[in-house]
Amino acid sequence: MTEYIAFDSEKALDYVKEIGGFFANDAVLTCYEFGDGNLNLVFRVADEKGHSIILKQALPYARCVGESWPLTLDRARIEAGVLQKHGAVCSDHTVKVLHQNRELAVTILEDLGYLRILRSELNDAKTFPLLGKDVATYLATTAFYFSDFYLEPAQKKALIVEFTNPELCAITEDLFFDDPYRVCERNSYPEELHAEVSKLQSNNALKLAVAKLKARFFSSPQTLLHGDVHTGSIFVDEKTTKLIDPEFGFFGPVGFDLGSFIGNLLLNYVAQNGRINQIPKRRDIHTYLLATIQTTLATFESSFLNLAKQHTQDQSLQSKGYAEHFVQGVLRDAIGYCGTELVRRTIGLAHVADIDGIEEQNKRLNAQTQALFLGQHLILNAHSVDTKEDFYQLLLSALL
Ligand code: SR1
Ligand code: MG
């Protein structure tokens, strides 16, 4: 058993050399740390020929806050485990795990450095034609194969135990469903939003709708979720889409991942009002983002229903109409979770560069106000949506 120690570049390099097998014996290796996420250390180890791997190590605390916020190292096991499970059913869109060490909370991954992080690309108004289809394929495939439609009941219950992730779930429970809706020192927003936030925090209908979403997050182990599908967890290029970072993975409601993804596209949508001055250019990215949301929903629905039709193992879940009923519930949940993502990324602890990176204060404030309005609108009206077309209308009614 190796005792945990947080790596620096030298130790990360020594570790890679010690386990061996990634590079030629005489390779000249370099290593540097470049993680800018909220939680972990991320090193790139490369040889002189340009081959490289990523070594990720969990820290025993949240990096974005510091040692005052201790955090379980077990998240590294969860992350590698979710990647392996999701990779087994959807290898095209899941980063590959090459090695795992639980004691050191180290995971070695294929290097996706040839791709770009979606959030930064969208912030530069770059578009990716396959994004909606690929993410929806990943979400539908992983959702189906770890659900009651496909798994034996005992097998699923064993996986629920394996992927119980209480500390990381507690972060989501606090940051998504609690903090923004009460006065809390972790919240962060400009003084100018104070009146809006007070109104939100005293809206009982909103708090009731959020309570229902939180209750389903607590107690709806529908499938093995990624748990943190934001645009910083997606690598892209014209032909490729890969998901990384499922350390928040657990068995939860299918709509959570779908809603988080759409929420991040909408955060970018409102941010573009403050990022792009030329109307035609802004209209192009807006059109792209809305079309991507439509493709995501359409592909998710058709992929999940196709899988259910062809591969449902459970006899009673094969009943005519059940899969459609299930997908409708997923859609309603997704709209609600999408709304909570918009709200928490605007006034909670963890913001997004899309909005925070808007240079002019006024424009930033407008985007924040729009995100808050849209988020609440979706949370409050999710229950009235029956179809993806209804959702689109609901969205348009809040964006126009
Ligand atoms: C303290 S962690 C803050 C946020 O970063 C992660 O990526 C999750 O989205 C989490 O809510
Ligand atoms: Mg992450």
C-alpha cells in the first residue's frame, strides 16, 4: 500500500517512469501541471516525439477553495470507474482510462490535447456540427445501459452501491439546490443583483419546484450519471466529442446530465449578448446554440427509444408506451435541472467563464439577469411540458 502524497511535476514524472509501459525506455520525458478546474491536479507527461498522457490526481480538498474544504479522495475511484463503465458502452465519446491507483488517487488518461475544451471554443463563437448529436448519443447510451431497462435488478443494485458518492453528491445538493435559494456566504454575485436575488429567495413556488428536483436527485437512481456535464467537461473538434471528468458520477435521475448540458449551452447563449457586438455574428452563434439544443433533445429521444425497443431486458418495462412515458419524465426533469444550472452558475459559488469573462460590467450584468430570469422560468414551467417541441416554445418565450 502506497501512502497518499500530493504530486508536483517531478513526482508525477517519477511515478509515470516507475510504472512504465507508456513510453520507450530511452524516451526523454517532460512533465508540467496545467489543471485549472475546481478540484484536481492535472499533469501532462510527454516524450520528445510528441506522445503524451495525462496524469490526474485528486487533492484531499477542493482546489478552488483550499484546504478549508476537505474532500474525499475516493472521487478518483468513482471517476475512473464511471469512465470505464461509460467507455464500455460508448467508447467514441468517453476519454480512455490507461491506469488507476486508488491509494494515490491517481488516474492516467489518454491525452485529448489534440482537441479543444468546448467552453473556451463557444466563448470564441466557434461551432461544432456534431456536438448535439454526439453528446445526446453519449447521454442516451450510458443512460440506457445502466438503467432498469437493461440491467438485472441485482446487478443494478450492486452498481448503485459501488457508485455511491455521498461527498460529491453533497456538493451538488448544496450548490445546485440549497445555496442559491437562501442567504449563504458561498453565494457570489454583484451588489446590483441583490434585489433580484432577494426576490428569487422569497419565491415559494420556485423553492417548491427546486425541492422536487432535489428530492429526485436524492432518490431517483435511474442510471449511472456523469454528474457534471458542463461545457468544460467536453473536448471537441469538427469530428470528435469526448466527455471527461465524471467524478460527480452516481446513480441519479437521467434528466440531470441532460439538463446540465443544455443549461451550459444556454449560459453561453445569454453570455453572447455581452460578448459579440455585431448582430449577424451574434445571431449565428445563437442560431447554432438553439439548433444544438434541438438536435440534442431529438437525438436523445430517438436513441433512447431505439435502445429501449431493441434491448429492454425487463419484461414489464417492455410494455407498450412505457419507454415514451419514461423519456417524457426525463425531459421534464432536464428542463428543471437546466434551470437550476442557470441559477447556480449565476449567483452560487461556481460560475462560468462565459458570463464572468464579459468585460463590460453592464453587459455582464445583463447576461446575469437574463440567466437568472431564464433559469427561474424553466424551473417554474417544466411541469407543463409534454414534448420537446413544448420545451422549445417555452425556451423561445423566455429568450425573445
Ligand atoms: C467545489 S466544486 C464546484 C463545481 O465544480 C465542479 O465542476 C462542479 O460543477 C461543482 O459544482
Ligand atoms: Mg470537473
